[in-house]
Amino acid sequence: MKYVILGAGAAGITAARTLRKGRKEDSILIISTDDRVHSRCMLHKYLSHERDEKELNFVPEDFFCENNIEWMPGCTAVKLDTSSKELVLDNGQQISYDKLLIATGAESFIPPVGKLREASNVFGLRHLRDARAIDKKAEVSSKIAIIGSGLVGLDAACGLMEQGKQVTVIEMADQILPIQLDEKGAKEYQKRFENAGCRFYLGRKAQDTLCDEKGEVTRLLLDNGEEIPCDMVIVAAGVRPGTVGMDGEGIRIDRGIQVDKYLQTDVLGVYAAGDVTGLSGIWPNAMKQGETAALNMMGSEVAYTDTFAVKNTINFFGLASLCVGVIKPEEKDVVIAREDARNYKRILLRDGKVAGVLLQGDISHAGIWQYLIKNQIPIASIEKDIFELNFSDFYGIQENGEFVWKVS
């Protein structure tokens, strides 16, 4: 059996490791555009020069040799022929497979604003090659504009501010971290960033660009007429699944490669995992998807079920936050909040069940909230202070062949 994996990120590497544990003698080949295995979550540490390329690696240096896994770095699959079970690479090479895992991740989305897509000093930040290009340009740049204030944008801001750069962040929402946090939680981080020298333009969009004779963006024009001078632009305003070339016969693509609960596409023997699927794209989920896909590639029937909630852990300037599930309330939702000098807690209830939680400051003992959200346990009958709930308030039983949590 020949297993081929596209992508050497969290999903791809975990899948390869899982396959090797279960298939000692089979052929395993990883093909990746990246020439180094690296954690994209740590790219800002590269920008701040806290870590070098080797220190971004999340597997041992001898991982491929030790596990008898062939790796083709710096190669990109540009065509998938599912009928003949063959891939065509950008170097013209043809690769056959028996079973295939597509774990190509996602790419930065550069909006069609002015010359953002053409200018040589505009970058996304998803891969080590992006961080390398940004770091090189930063050597001759002092003013840096970042479009987008999500985790990637603020990570980039932190890394470059560590180098003493003047950073300006433009965000179309009225707050930073609009997907992860509510307004109050976001304000706490905004204060810390501003105290460190970062400038924010909230509720604003980049509408156009001004370029010099070299074709580099020198000013961003905002929708209110203001101009932001810059030597470099980083766009962190969204991603698109890396599906280019993966539209082989039978592969459905709709905001990502569509898969069933076993992470198999509509084509027998072709699986997908990680950001390319559009499923919850955080690092632990990508690893779980890679493991699940690999188990099913070997003949198991293991369903992937961790789609219940998005979980993010945030830590800037010593302030930690954890958010799980729904953050933005709907009309009938109930929001309960509590705060003191050091902590902020916020729970969102929907139909008598916990749908989302935000913890800022002390984020310990968060496991109970993840279980409540995942298992959708009604808590309306509990008279206890909701912020004092713990696992002893619930018990699990077998019901109709399934494990179910109940209120004690």
C-alpha cells in the first residue's frame, strides 16, 4: 500500500505518524510546498527573532528517517487525477498513490484593493516562506501597516514591535479580535497594545493604495479619506483553503474540500484534513483530523466529532484568555458576566444550555465548560452559582448505546 500525504503541517504530520504506527511496512510519502516543517502558530516568534527556523520545527530532526517516511519538500501538487490515482507536481513529476490525504492547509487572502495583490512589499503570514520574506523586508522598513486584527495580525504586530517597528493596525470591525472576543475582552488587549506603541484604526477599511516608482505601497488610503504611510503591508484579514489543483473528478469544493464524518471525500480512498476542509482549523483539531483520517485510511471507521466549538487560547502582554463556542449572542440568548480587578468571565446560554464561554485572566478549570458545550447539557434546573459549576455536578450514563452526561 502506498499512502501519499499532501502537506507537512499539523494534520499531515500527525497522519503520517499514525499511519506508520499502524502500517510498519507500507510506503508513506509526504509532499509539501514548505521546505521545512514548522508551526505556523510560532511564526511571530521568528519575526521577533526569538526563534530561528530550527526552533519552529515541531517534530524531531530525524522524524522522517526514524519513521521511514519519504518527504518531498518544496514541491506542490498542481493537478489531481482521481480516476488514475495520480498527482502531477509543479516540477512535472507524476506521483501515483493507493490512498491520498489532502492536508494542504490554507493560504492568505489578499483583497483586490488598489495594488495590494501586485505590490512586492505586501505579504500574508501563513507559512515560513511568508515570515522569511517579511523578516527580510523588515530590515529596511520602519513603518508597517497590518490589515486585520485577528490572532495572525496581532501576532505579527507583536513580533515586529519586538524589533522596534512602528505598527499600525487597520480593522473593519469596531473592536480588535472580533471573532474571538467580546468588546470588553478586546479592550483589555487594545490598551496593552497601545501602551506598547501600536496604533489602531477600528471600523475602517483599506480602500486604495498609493505606490512609488518601484511598485511598492507607500500609503494605504482608508474609506474615511485618511492615509496611512507604510514601508510594508501585512494582510491578515482572512484565509482561503488551499484547494488549487485539487479539483479532481469527484472532489467537491465549497469553502473547502467536502468530507464525510470519516473525513473521506466523495472519492473512495481520498481523504482531507486540516484547514483545507474548512472545519475548525485550530492546531489541536487539525492534529485530531489528521489522526482520524489516517485511522480510516487504514480501514477503521472512526468518526470525527470535534466540530462542536471553536476554541482559542490567547496570550498577549501577559494577559491570558480562553474562548470556546459562541461569542456573539443572538436575540434570545442570555449572557452572564462577572469581573474583578484581575479576571473577566462571561457565559452565553442558549435554550438553557451553555453555548459559549470567555475566560480572561485566570483560565484554569476550563474543562468543565468545554464538556458542557460539547455535550449540550441543559443546566436550567441547577440552582448553584453558574460560575461555581464543576464536574461533580454532573454524571455520565449509557443511554441507547451512547454515553450521555446528566445533571447530578
